[in-house]
Amino acid sequence: MAPAACPDAEWTRIERVPGNGVCLQCHQADKYDRPGHHFHKQQSAGASCAECHMPPKTYMVVDPRHDHSMRIPRPDLSVKLGTPNACNNCHKDKDAGWADKHVRDWYGAVPAGFQRYAQGLYDARHDAPAAGSTLAALIRDEINDPRIGMVSVSAVEVSRDLSHARVFISTLGEPEDAEASVRVLQGAAGYLRRLLGQRMTLRSVPQLHFNRDYSIERGARLSSLIDSAVRGDHADNGDSEPDS
């Protein structure tokens, strides 16, 4: 995977070499391949570009794969949100608070990456209002399509591995208007996903799946059925209808 900042012509000249050699064909060794940057012994796992910025995860018990999002370690988010971090991938005997303290001591502050959507996805998983409002703002500001009416994001459900997110929307108007809005938004899901990646820090942005929220309609229908049953019960007993 080519880093986003590398022109295609430059990326084609990158050679396969061991260790940090691949990264150092573009990044300055005297700036990045030294203890003043990674704060570990040279040639150790902590000095490896890949171990810190492409931490591996084992799939199917036997298949370790490196993360290709190329991000900085964020143990502070592990403390706050419970997300994984590269530091504790190696230092399994320590907790995220320990790693966070070391990062703060080394760099004098919490390093902030370019991807800042971790809080939004955490809110979505925990049904916090901020998640829906973030997506709703993106839909309002970025999707210019007359088929989309007054859309409200009523709920967001994120899968446990954060790879998929079900976004439930409700709209004012007729049912067919809501269905049209869902179709348009699903067609723009890839675009909205890219915007989330640009604005919000997890290892991947979930795929968005838009769904119509039937809960308001079902609630209204249930309320109508209850009212009808109450009126029927009073009629059977010869009672007058209760005051509304």
C-alpha cells in the first residue's frame, strides 16, 4: 500500500528491503530511525516502524497480519475508550495507563493523528447522541440530492470489530420518501465513509449500511391499537369514552 503522500511515480521506485529500510527510502533516517524518535533500543521491536505504525493482529489463530492504516500509537485512547494500541501489543504485562504515561513523558504531550473518528464510533457503539448528530451533519452538509428529505439519524449500531455500522434514519413525509432517502444514502455510503475518515482515531472506518427506522411508525401504530382497544372495552361495558 502506497502512503497517501507518495506520488505514484515515486512509489514505483520503492524497493523491498528488510527492517525499516522500506520506510527510510522516503523518511529521513536521522530523524525517524533513532532513539530520540521511537525511544527504544536500535534493532529492537520497539524501534521497528512496522511494529509501531502497522501493528500485527492474528487472524484464524495462526495468521498474523499487519495493519496498513499506518497510524501513530495512541495508548491515551486505550485508556479513554478501550481501543487497542501498538505499545501494549508488545508490553502485554503493562496496562494502557503505563503506556500512555510513557508517551506523554517522551513527547511532552499526547500525539494527535490525522484520523479523529474514534470518539464518534465509540459513541455510536454505546448509543451516545453525538454519533448520530455527527453523521446527520455530514448528510446535511455534504449530500446535495433533492430526493433526501428532512433526515434524522435515530440510531447507529457498530459491529464489535468496528468493521460495519448500521445507520437508522427517519424522515418527515410519506414512507416512499424514507425509502428513497435510504437508497440515496446507501449509494453515497462510500463517500460518507471517506469523510468520516478525514474528520474523525480507530484502525479502520466502518462500512456504512443505511436502514429505515420503523420504530416511530410502529410506536404510533401500537398507540393507535391501544387507544382502539380501550375504546372498544368501554363500549362493551357501556361506558362513555374517557376524556382525552
